[in-house]
Amino acid sequence: MKNSGLYAVVTGDIVGSSKLKTSQRSRLLSVLKSSFNTIKDILPDGIRAPFEIHRGDSFQGVLSRPEAALRVAIAIRAGLRHGFEAKQRRYALDARIAVGIGSIDFLPAGRGSEGDGEAFRRSGPILDKMTGDQRLLIRTPWQAVDAELDIECALLDTLINRWSGEQAQAILGQIRGLTQEMAAEKFGVSQPAVRQRLKSAGGWAIKELCRRYEQLIHEKEARGLIMKQYKARSL
């Protein structure tokens, strides 16, 4: 498969999964699958290869809409924090996620585990290089974009690390496009409670960050398309 378009390969693993008990591991699989279903809901036409779980604590999926990769990463991490409520927030379950954006050369039978290309080569290696409290990194074909996203991802990590399970649930509702009234009905709480949870979780900042990320990707994609058209006319 040779495609000049851009894709996003999302690769991740669960932090501290080796400490989970057998019953908790079953719960982990259920929470991850629920997160992947959420991704299908928000991106019905944006998944090139469905998310698959490997070795019980690692996962990977391929998106045909790279501008949605940040929302996808947040949805997975929010799902984990909500699905595994911890007495102390710093002990909440989390994932390291590496997003690689680029072309794809090979994707047999639509399975990401067997794929190859720029997007795959940007995703896998940076996951292995994450250190300390890093939980999210994004690599694109553009160095200036990477430099900006490194800072934004670091701030996002700090914000997510403070979420309670209820706050993470509110963020999930926001990512799914639910109004506060719809979220309140779905979660069985009042609308003011949803509003307060979103406020405490930095919901407005999450919206702005996703908007900025999408803007960056769209601008670069548009510029690349213009350059291709210019070169085609010059031949």
C-alpha cells in the first residue's frame, strides 16, 4: 500500500500494569475496549486500522484523520482514569501514548500490527524513549510543530495527572460532543455538577489545545497539497 496522504499511528502501553491483580487485568481489558468503542463513536469514518490490544497491556490503532489523534489519546487516558478510580489521584491508572504522523507504505488486511511507513516509524520508537512522567508525545513531519507539541503535551500530562475519576468522565463526555445537559443525564448527576467537574478538569483548556492541534495539522496538510499541485503543474 502506497498512499501520499497522512495518517496517525497511535501506540501505547499501560503504566504499571505489572502490579495489577488478575481481576484488575480483566477490568483493564474491558476499560480499554470501552475506550476504543468511544473512539469509533467520535470517528466513525476516521479509523484506518482498528485498535488492537497486544500482550494485555499494549495497544495500537491507525487513524485516517490525523487531526483527531490528540482527542483519541485524551479519550483513552480519560477512560483509564475513570475506569480505575484511585483513592489518591497520583496512583490512578494511566498510559504512555506515542502518536506518529506521516505516510503509510504497507498495511496488510488493515492490521496496524503488521504495518510500515513513516507514521509507524515515528510512533513506536518514541514510545520506547519516554522517560519519567512523560505520558504523551507526538511526532510529525515538521520539526517546528513537534517543538510546540512537546510543550503542550507536557502541560497536558500535568493536567491529566490531577484528574479524579469524575473529572475524567466529564472530559470524556466533552470529547464525545455531549452538552452539559446530555452528560448530566447520561452520568446521572446534575448539570451544575458536570459544569464544575469540567471547570476543575480544565475542560476549556482541553478544547483549546485540541483546536490548536487540529489547526496545525490542517495548515500543514493544506500547504503540502498546494506544493504538490504546484509541482504537478510545473512538470
